Amino acid sequence: MIDFILENPWVTLGFGLALAIGFVIAGLQTGRKELVWGAVAVGLLGCGLSYLGSVVVTERESVIASLTETANALERNDHPAIYEAIYPNPTSIVMSSKQSLPSLEVETFQITKIFEIQFSGAQNARRAKVALNVVLKGNYRDFQLNVPRYLEIVLYRVNGKWLVYDYTEADPMQGFKQRLIIDGSW
């Protein structure tokens, strides 16, 4: 519940203000001053929670920001930034993708839908698994690509930054069906 409040400050503000308006209307109809003071308290609480939500970055928001930053680096063909987003000892599929990256020229890379984010591990050894659909347009060794894919990406948090450890890909409709299970230490 607290994550919802922190991740949706505008919803929190809207709900708080709507509740405050309800208190004001009830106070005006009944003539009870306590309800008007309750409206002030609820309005201030809604504003405070909304402000807190805009300042605090949750783990989920941190993962999304990391994926967005990596997607933007991929779209800019900024290989050093992409290499920095990879865990130091990734799986073989990530290593293979890393080695073929210089042959790939990306025109657009778009995250179209994030289905879910799951967290596991202790606070100091946190892992996240993200299920999402993406679309990649570009050239790979002179072949034109327009590839929609479903990905499940495993990220490890290292020094406060989320790094790609492993991924599995499938047909984009897989995201709307049963999710894949990534083998390994998940």
C-alpha cells in the first residue's frame, strides 16, 4: 500500500482533495465545524503524502529508471553506457549479446509494456525480475530488423544501481500468456 502511495503522488493528492471536499460539504450541510477542520487535516495529509511520493524513489521506480536509461543508451548506440549496465559476471546469453553489440546499429528501442516486477533476496543482495515487451528497429550486419519481443530480465543491485544479469526472450504474445521462468539462481 505504501508503495502505491509513493509511486502515484497525483492519485494520492486527488483522493485526499476529494475526501477533503467531501468533509467540507458535510460540514456545511450539518453545521459542524469539526468536519471542516477534518477537511483541512485530510487536505494537508493528501498534499504531504503527494509531496513525499514525488520525492521518494521506490525500488520499482529505480528498476524502471535503470531499464529506461539502458534502453535510451541502446537507442543512442552508446556502447560504453550499455556495458556499464551489465553485471560483471553475467550469464552466457548476456555475454553473447554483449559481444554482438558492435554489429548492431539501433534506430529505435522502445519498451512497450512492463507486465510485472518481482523482487527477491535480502536488502543488501537484492534481485529483480522484470517481464516486459519491447520493439527493436535497426540493422544487424546489414540486415534490417523490426523485432517485437517479450523479455524477462534478471537484474542485480550493485552499489545502488540495477545491472542486467540474465534475460530470456520469446514471442511478444508470451507476455499476455503464462510468464516464462528464467533458469538459474532466481
